[in-house]
Amino acid sequence: MFLVALSFAYFAKALSGSYMKSTITQLERRFDIPSYLTGVIDGSFEIGNLLVIAFVSYFGAKLHRPKIIAMGCVLMAVGTFIIALPHFLIGRYKFETSIRSSVNSTNSTNLSPCPARLLSPSSQASVGCEGESNLSMWIYVFLGNVLRGIGETPVQPLGISYIDDFAREENAAFYIGCVQTIAVIGPVFGYLLGSLCAKIYVDIGFVNMESITISPGDARWVGAWWLGYLIAGVITLLSAIPFWFLPRSLPIPSDRIPAQCTPERTSFIKDSPLLEHKYQADEPAGFLEMAKDFIPTLKTLLGNPVYFIYLCVTIIQLNSLIGMVTYKPKYIEQHYGQSASKANFLMGTINIPAVALGIFTGGLLMKRLKLSIMGAAKFAFGTSLIGYFLSLFFFVMSCENAKVAGITLPYNRVGGVSYEERSVFSACNADCVCSGRDWDPVCGENGITYVSPCLAGCQTSTGSGKNTVFSNCSCVVVAGLSSGNLTASVGHCPHRDDCDRVFPYFLALSVITSFIISLGGTPGYMVLIRCIKPQLKSLALGFHTLSTRTLAGIPAPIYFGAIIDTTCLKWGQKRCGGRGACRIYNTTAYRIAYLGLTMGLRTVSFLLCILGFVLLKQHLRREERSAHQEANGGAELEALRKEEVLASNSDQSLQTSTTDYNNTERETRL
């Protein structure tokens, strides 16, 4: 029953964690924040985890572990509900648009998209801002994710230790494997839930969908991100229920009791309600003694060069991995023109299963091949290196920038990409007083996207909603025609044909590289366990987790997001003034920044791996020498003991009349 309950808790926390990553783009657009702030939100989970992990690991083992896990699940559920709270506080989502059409109007002709005058920026910013809160609503998402991190803390250490303490020796590993397998399934459902919610409009049920002029592929589209958090919160809350009814301890199987115990002690151990651990460690006398013992032990651990290099390599590798995974759906959206829904669906159905299969296969191969510590290190390094070289092909799977007049393509078609706001103005739209900050794209008959109907020079419009058609657009010209009086439709033009051809190859290569790199996961972890002394193993694993979460889990999403922000070509505008979320990126710069940073970090880690192999060889040689010396020393000690026995026997035969005092003195000397 505990195994089923813990597996469900693992599933719930993995589902909500992966769903958070699937909503990165939705959160950016809904709260009008840049990518680095969504990185801060994503890393806040690790911050909450690190705040209490030491206290929970130490004190939780001395308390009622199932109930501590139950409280953690409740906290996770509350945090997940808090993340969804801003949706119910900030009102309806109003995306920026330069046309205010009336759906209920009987007149099919709308206001001219080419106004004679433009509201001043101050008056524009004040419209609809009276009810806006001064507090940024993304703070609630941040705090909710911190609370999720705090609640998740007891699930793994207390749950795994409970299984290890009370399961039979031969079943413990199998039970833990079952839990880890369920934890891998969670992200699949998390990304699928993200795909489903991204298709649904954020204010579904509260707005007339006929009045919504944007589609899921639009840069302003926001899906029902809050709905997935409510579902994940309910699932997490349900996972807490079984733990309230589980006992503090279970009867210890007879095969887990030390053989030297007398029947009376065996009976006491089985029946004692106070026993929680199969092995009782000596408790330190006080905090000062623990502190005095901790610092030298940590110095000893970090003084192990193999462990230190391994720690540095994994921190750098995890920076690359976490940054890549966090923004991979966004990369698929921006680079290949896919919707957020499709990007999340592909992550859940293709990438995550490939990683799970790779981890499982790597563990199986290590068992079949019976790899030594050096063999495991070479296997992990080899698979990572193969995946690295295959990943280089991502650089050539490129797409051209979408053709957007004034941003990626000048109106006169001479020049290149522009980051300047003034570049969207041209002689063809000079008669219209347009705002350069709006993002309400229209697709011209010439296949070029224009930032707004006004900047396309359109004079009239007919229809409403998604069926609006703009006419007499002076900037929409076709090669060979002197004047441009063509039409434009709502939304950006369909994506490039070259991307549609390249995208399947990108997916195939992504699956292959994910599988190959994951093959080295289990062997690499075994190197960590085997390169340290048994008495330092717990501290080594704990410090490794602490270091990777602090130096990789928290900063990686932030600086990856900040670097991605530098490739933005057109920023959105907040309702009350100020820069909003990015609407369009420089595809080439995005690809180089995203892939370049990922591959650059891995390159540095490989250079450290070379040093690690040298140190590992020296470490193994020292161990062999010490083992050989111990073996020789043992033989010498045995010979010495035999000589002492012979000497003792001869002394006794020659000096039978020796006094008790002399006998005692001889024994002491021997």
C-alpha cells in the first residue's frame, strides 16, 4: 500500500513539474514578461526545495514519515492552486490589436484601419488601467512554485528510506525501481495536459469566441494555462490521502535482523513501536560535535579529486540539459512555426519516452556487460560524445526568418533584419498615422506579413472576427505591379515551406540524440557511487544533489532566458505602458544562441572529463596498491601470530616453575 501511495505521489509531482515547463510560453504572454523572468519562476521550485531539504531529511526521519509526506503533498497541491490564482484576479485577457471591430454590429464595414490621428501614448496607456493592480501577478506564480518545492522535499528522501527500511532485502531495489518508473511516466502526461490546455483559449466560457481574431499559432494566443494547474493540484491533493492512514513503522522482515541477535532481542526488535530504522546509528552528543565532525568530513570528500571533477562535470552538463529542456518547446514554436499545443504534444509523446527508454537500456547494458568503474565512465563518456556530435547537425536544420515587412524584410526588399522600431514605417503607409508598437499582424496577398493593417497601408476593412478582410493596402505590392491595392487577411502568413520539410528530420534527430545521451545516465551515476568511500556515500550523494540544484537548477533557466531575450526583434506592448512579451524573434540568432550555449557548456564538460579520466586511473591504481599491501600485510600478520604461538609454547615447556607474575609479564610483552 505504501508503494502504491508513493508511486502516485511521484506521478503527481512529476506531472505538475513538467506541466510548469509546458506553460513557459503561455505565462510569458499572459503576464507580458520576458523569458528570463519565466526562468526565475521555473527555478523557484528548486529555491523552495533547498530552503527545507536539510531540516526535512534530518528531522523527518525521526518523525512519522508517511504523515510528513502527506503534509508535503498537501503543500504541493496548495502551491499549485496558488499558481492558478492570478487568472481569477486579473480579469479577462485583452490582447493588443489595432482594430476594434464590433461583432454584434449589423454593419459589416468596420472603422478604417488607417486613422487620421493617433491617441497620445499617455492616453493610450490610461485606457483600461484604472482597475490594474500595481503588484505584478507573476509573483503569485513564483510564490506558488516555491511552495511546490517546499512540499516536494519530503517525498523522495523519506519515501525511499521507508521502503528501504521495511521491505525485504531482495524486494527493496525492485520497489524503488517501480517508483522511479512511475516518475518517468508523469512528465509524459504533464506535457500532454499542456498540449490539451494550450489549444483552449484562456477565457473559454467567459468570452464570445467569434470575437477572437487570433488562432493557437498566433504570437498573442494564450491557452487555458490555469486549467492544467487546477487539474494537477487536485491530483496532488488526492495523492496525500493514503499517507494519513499508513503506520509510522512496519514489522521488520526476519531476514533484515542481524544474525547475532538473541531470540529475546529479535522479539523486542520485531515488536518495538519505537524502532524506525533497520540500522541504528550512534547519535552525536550535540550540534557542536556534529558541526566539528561535518567540516573535516566535507573537506575529505571535496579533497577526493575524482569526486570533485565529477561534481564539476555534472553541474556543467545539467546546466546545458536544464536550459535546453526548459526552452525546447519554445524553440520548436519560434523556429519551426509550430503552435504551443503541438510542441508540448511532441515533447510528451516522443522526447520523454526516448529518454526513459535510454535510461532503462543503459542500466540493463551495465548489468549485462558487468562494467567496472572505468568501463562505466568510458560508456557514459562515449554515449555523451556520440550525442554531442549528432547534436551538431541541429545547426544545419535551419529555417529562414518569417517575411515580416519592416522587421525581417524591408519594404523596398533591400537590406536585412532590423531591430529598430522606426523600420516599420515607410512611404507607402505615410498617409496613415500608425503606432509602431502595435502587433496585429495581417497577411498580404503577396505572402508577406505586415505588423498591422495600418502599417500595411490598408484603407478599408469588411467582415468581423477572423473573417475580416482589409482592402486597398498600399504597401501590399506584387513584383511587376507599380501600385499596390491588394487585400490582406487577419493573422500572419503560413510558415515557410523549407521548415515543413526540415521539421520531421529535426524530430527524428532529437529522439535519437535523447536516447543515446540517456544511455549513459545510469553508468554515470554508478561512477559517482563507486569513486568514494562507503562511509562518505550519503554525504557525497546529498552534497551532489545540493550542488546541482543550486548551481544548475536555479540559474540555468534564468541565463538561458536572458540570452534568448537578446534575439527578440519585436516586443509587445503592455496595456498600461511598458515592454511586454516578445512577439517575433530573429530565427538565425535564436538558433545560434540556444544551440550554441547548449553545445558550448557540453564542450567545457568534455574537457574536464579528460582530466577526470586521468585522475580516475590514478585513483584506481592507488586502490589496487593499497589492496595489494593489505593482502601482503595480512599474510605477514598471520605468520607473526604463528611465531608468537610457537614462542609461547616453547617458553611454557622450558619455564614450568615461573611465577604468576612472570607469566603475566610475558603475556603483556607478547
